[in-house]
Amino acid sequence: MNKDGKLSKQYQYMLSFIYDSTKFNICFALNAKHEIPKSYQRYLAFIRNQFDLSINVMHTDRGGEYVNGNIKKIYDEKGITQ
């Protein structure tokens, strides 16, 4: 982000995650929405490695990028409900 709070021209989207129990949040700058599953996997790994915690429930705005086959596969593999 630049000093005005706008994304630089190389990024189109900001993806943020908030872990409710700790209020820890992290943001990813993305070029495209198809990068969300990879960023979500990075977030899951970070929470597991840094805090020794797991995510059981994912709350989203139910946008297509959060309910598509790629992200649902991650939910199923990790036992995460929506």
C-alpha cells in the first residue's frame, strides 16, 4: 500500500484473515482472486506453526472465491466447516 492507503498498481486485491480467539490478523496482497487458495494454505500453516492452533470454522462473505472447488478441497482436507 502507498501512503494514501491504496494498493500499488501491481496488486488488485487485499485478502485479510482474522483469527477470532487471538484477534491476530494478517493480510495478503494479491494480483488475482485465483491466488486465494494458496494464500489460505499459507495462513493455515502460519497459524499452526506460530501458535500451535488449528482452524475449525471459516466465516466468509460467501463470495465465489471462498466457495469454489479449490478452496472447498482445502476445507475438506483440514476438516474446516463454513
